[in-house]
Amino acid sequence: MTHPGLYALTEEHEAIRAAVREIAEREIAPYAAEVDAESRYPVEAQKALTA
């Protein structure tokens, strides 16, 4: 039996998730198709996520 609240995210985790999503949408999504088409490592994504 599972407990409904057992896997709920804390407010802090939700804030982190939202921040990462915003970065991904702003910094990664615009060139994701290009990176896939070229079959290359997304250096731009790494830079955006480690800045």
C-alpha cells in the first residue's frame, strides 16, 4: 500500500524543478533539434546548467 504524500515534492524541490525547467526552456530548447540532428553533445546545455 502506498501513502499519497510519500512521493510529494517539498516546496524547495518544486522551486528547484521550476528553475531547471525555466533554464531548459530558455537556454536549451531553442537548439535541441539542431543538436539531435547533428548527433553531437550539447555543450551549450552543459554551460547553461552549470552557470
